[in-house]
Amino acid sequence: MAEKAHIPLGVGFYPDWFNENYGISFDRKYYFDPETRVEARMEIERSLHERFGEFGLGSPNPEPKPLITFGMVMLPAIETGGPGHFQHFAHEGDDRAD
């Protein structure tokens, strides 16, 4: 087994953190409107760079990068209770769908 010179580190932030700190909303429009999603991702990159750029996060001048995803990340696509708060898709007949 080859020895590694460093340990890879990943950093992630919850959508509510971006909403509370930068007003970036992950509402229904974010998930269903590609232009909104691209603009939000660019704002995320700029915000991360301004706050954590010294640690290599974000980008001062992010390029538009279309992002298409499916599966679990689509679950919070229905907004409830204001920006940054979500309701998961529920199956028909499920009490949580209301």
C-alpha cells in the first residue's frame, strides 16, 4: 500500500447556514430553475472565498457551472416555512404531505 503525504479533507455547509449568513435560499426555484441554481452556486463560491479563502475554499471569480443532480439531493425541493426550511417529498396518502 502506498503511503500518502497528507490526509484528504472535505468541508461541507448546510443550506440553512448559507441562508442565515448570506441570504442564499435553497427553495423550490433553486432546484427547478437552472439559471437560479447556477447563480446561487456562484454566490456560494464567492461567499466561501471571502470568508474562508485563506483555507482554499471558494473562488473570487467563479465561472458558471451548470449542475444537474438527482436522487437524495432533490428531496428538499419543496419549501415550507420560508427560505432555507424544507419539507421532503412524501408519498401519496402520507400525513407528512400536508
